[in-house]
Amino acid sequence: MTTNLVMGCIDGSRSTPAVCDYAAWASLRLDAPLVFLHVLDEAGSSKSLDLSGNIGLGSREHLLEELVDLDAKRARIMREQGQLMLEAAVERAHADGVGAPQTRQRHGDLVETLRELEHEMRLLVIGRQGKQGDNQGDHVGSHLESVIRTMHRPILVTAGEFREPRSVMLAFDNGPSTRKGIEMIAGSPLFKGLPIHLLMVGADTNDAWEAINAAKGQLEQAGFTVHASIRAGDVEKALLEYEEEQDIDMIVMGAYGHSRIRQFFVGSTTTNILAHTQRPLLLLR
């Protein structure tokens, strides 16, 4: 069994091309195997059978047989469509320079499937929206929050079209997950050679500068060019404004915790950040 994978979760939505490209980018940067995953939602594919309660007594058996037949045909078409989508993802990854991307197709619930495969992953790449959310503007996919809450591996959530990262912002609060983020950035090839922006949102105090300068020094020792800033105000607004001002290509954040930055992942601010940013968001646990 292959482990340490970069896994790109695709579903045919508008997010799929970006998921493919960011997964290929991460695979090349990490020198890690790339796998594209397509999950067929069995609950969604069998909805036609829910109509059986409306069938009249006289024709019930005949119509049920037709429904079963139609459902089987629909499932086959969805499988074949998924296989074509996976083949297209492989071709796209080849064009991006990945040598031997693999594919998997599973039946079942997306969150449960990812939980089962988590031990094989180094990084999960998933779109902000699923296929169901394509017609809802910047709406965040309904499965995404559950995936974020469930997974214990880093998750790269794509937003907008692919743009090769040339700068990275770490939303820093000196909590455990962001300190882990500093260690990850320092020790991983994912961001090697890219400038790192450390942004702390909060009071401009000596303690805050001591913490952020310690993180800055750790990254500089690892060879990074680092820009450190502290800003007051609303976390969400400050992060998005800094992203725009500095033309940041990727945001790195801790996914859970109790500080002002990390706690919002259990509330509405995470959804707002994901909905309004046009850059990918790397979530750490």
C-alpha cells in the first residue's frame, strides 16, 4: 500500500481543474505520489427508488422493476462518467509534469471514505464547492465543513482558478497549530524558495512581537525570506485585506483552537474566509 500521498478529490464541479492543478503542484513540490479520488455518493444515486411509495397497487411491481432498471443504468452512467473524469485528471497532471498519477473510484459517503483513506495521505486537496454548489456563487460546499472537522491531515482547499503560488501567508497566533505550521513550513519542500508573510491579528504588544519574531527567526534559519506584521481589528477582515494588499497566493492557517484566529473554524468566519478569498487555503491540524 502506498502512503504519504497527495490526494486530489474531484467530482466534476467547476473546482475540479483547480484541484487537479494544485494537487499536481503539491505532488511535484513534495516529491510525493499523486492519486485522484472520485467518490460516488450511493445515497444520491438511488434517489429514484424513493418514489416507490407513490406507485399505485395495480402497477407497483412493474414500475418498481422499471425503477430498479433505471437506477442501475444511472449508476453505470455515473461510474463511466467518473472514470472519464479521472482519465482527464491524469492527462492534466501529466501535462503539469507529474509522471505517474493514479486514480481511485469509491462508492459511499465522501466524509467516511476520506476518513478511511486518511492514513495514506500526506495532503488532501479538495475544492471549495462540490458539484451541488456550482450554481450558488461563492457558496461553500456542504461537505467541506464536515471534511475539515473530520480529517487530521493538512487540507488544501482550492478557490478560483489555479495560480502557481509565489507567496504564502501564515495567519499566526502563537497557538499550537500555527507553531506546528511554522515547523511544517520550515521542514517541508512545499514552500521552499517562496517568501513567507507572517500576520498576527491582535494587540501590538511586546509579547506579540516576541512571539512573531521567534517564528520569523525559525523560518529564516530554514532559508526563507520572511515578512512579519501585526494588525488590529477583525480577524477575517484583516486577513482578507492583507491577502489583497500583498497579492498573496496561498493562506496557511490552523484549523481548530481557542484563540481568535483558530476558534472561527467552528463558526461562521471559516465559511466567510473560504467564500470570499480567491486563493487556496491550507488548513493544518
